[in-house]
Amino acid sequence: MLKSIEPTIVEKRQVSSDMKHEANIAIKALRNEYARKLALFEFQTFTGDREIGDSASKPLRDWSMSTRNKRQFFVLCTIATMHNHFYKTSKLRKLLGISRAALDTMIADCEAEGWIHVKRNKQGHRRIQATEIAVQTWLEYSNWIKETAFDYKFHHLHASIVAMREILESK
């Protein structure tokens, strides 16, 4: 350990304009690399190129990835279950920005497959949440995302960008 350098001296060090310029170049390169890897990561998530833990999950995954609305519906139903909550259909329509007919079709499809619970009150109003297989499918997907993101080393890129910013902010 170097005893000749006191921490207070290091903190007071001036960052030269050359260092700032180099840090800005590094930040730009790191951001570009992050964006490049994110594009590859996003494409990999869209292709569905991953193993499915339970064969019952594949039809749900394929259904939920077929359109943006179906994906958002699936995510919202999963959120409801994870929060021990049910979404009213009126709230789902508002959040998704879709027609009643489109929502009714998704509900009918998912209920028939056993992917959602539908509670109906005396007036016929429906409240929705995901079933266990849907939540399990989401957990498998979440784990795959975590592992894949780790493989892309996003955390290293982010830490490097933060370090470069700290150089720029030091006085």
C-alpha cells in the first residue's frame, strides 16, 4: 500500500482538460457499446430463442409474444397476481388502450387455456389475474432475462460509465 498518497490529496486533485476530454470519449464509446449490446439483447428476447422450462409454458409464451397488446395483457395479469390483486376489465382496457371486443377476445382465449382467473360479480363485471402457470412462465422468463443480461455484461458497462462520470465531476 502506498503511504505517500493521502486520500485527501487524491480527492483534491485537479482533472485536466485532457482527462475530461478522454473521459467524454470513453463515456461515448461505453454508451455506444451499451446501445449495441442492448439492441442484440432486445433482438434475442424477441426471437424467443430460449429453452422453455415447462412444455405447458410454450403456448403461453408464443401467445403472449404474438402481439404487443397480448404481451402487455399477460404482464398486467401477472403483476396483478404478484400483488395479490385482480384488475377490473375497465382498468385493463384503459391501461392497454384497446376496445372491449379486443379485450374480450384475449380474456376468452386465456381463460380457455387456464392462463387467467376471472372473477365475476353479480352484475357480471369481471376481474382478472394470472394463474400459477402464467406466473411460473413469467418467473422463468425473468430468470432467463437476468442470466442473459449478465452474459451481456451490462453491469460492467454501467459501472464504467459511472466511473468516467465521477472523473468528470471531480474537482
